[in-house]
Amino acid sequence: MRILGAGVLRNDTIAYISKLDPATQKYLVVEGRRLRAAGLKRADNARALQHQNEAHAEAEKDIAKRAAAKAKAEAELDNIENSKLFRSLADYELAAAKKKVVGDTLKANLKWYRDRGDARAWPKGAKPSAKVDQLRAWLVEILSFVPPQESAVPPPNDGNSDWEDEDELEDDPEVLDGMDLD
């Protein structure tokens, strides 16, 4: 077999057929035309195309299923963040004093901090399936890790900032004249 440009393979069929006697060559030409007319290659191509389309449709279903599961998980985390999340140790202690901290709330908070919180705060071996006392200890450990002045939940970005963009400074002629050292 020889390799021609652009990855085309050639198996020297023409050279082989040219060595055959004329009657065999004629038979092969007639047989080749009959096979081509039978549409065997078209049937093979149609089966391959059908298989490819089925595989593509299955992959799209899988992608859609994963996206739906991810959206559901994100919605659940957003719900936890907006309703049950203890953002500081003080919030937790206040709720604990009012006896409003139950197993489901603890599990929801641990889930949120596992998925969106600081990974360094997560206790070794912590699992949401533990006993309530252990869940409380882990949540206290996580909330203790976050300094009181810094919340584990970033503030919403309102688009306002106290600092100026560098582009605005470059356009100001007074700033540019003040930078001139010559």
C-alpha cells in the first residue's frame, strides 16, 4: 500500500488489474458496475449516517440531562443562599439560641459551603449524613474559618466601584501633564 498526498491510501488495484488477462478484466469491470448499481455503498453510507445521527441525538439528550441537573443543583443552592444560609458564626449562634437550627438546615448549610464556600474551610472527613451534633460542630468550624469582617458570600455586584478605570486617567490631560517628567 502506498500513501498519497493528504492521507489518501492507494493499494495499487489498477496495477494489479492491468496484469490480468483481458477476459478477467472485463469480468471485474462488469461485476464492479453491477455492485455499484446495486447500491451497496449507498446502503452502507445510509446505515453509517443513521448510526451517527442516533449517536448525536443520544449525546444531545445526555448534555441536556446534565444541564438540567446542574440547573436544578444551582437553583437549590440559590434557594439555600436566599433562605437558610448562616453567613456568620453570630447568625448561627443567634438561630441556635432560638432553637431554630434543625438537621435539614444544617445539611443545607453544609451543602452550600461544600459547593460554593471556601474549600479550605471544609473539615476533613465531613459528610452531610452524620449525626446532628457532628453537623453542628462542622458548621461551627466552617463559620469560624471565615473572619467576621469578611463574609463567605460575596456582596452582589451593583456595577458601582470606588476606583477609577485606567482608561479614564489616560484621557485626562491634567493627569497626563502631571506625569510628564521632562
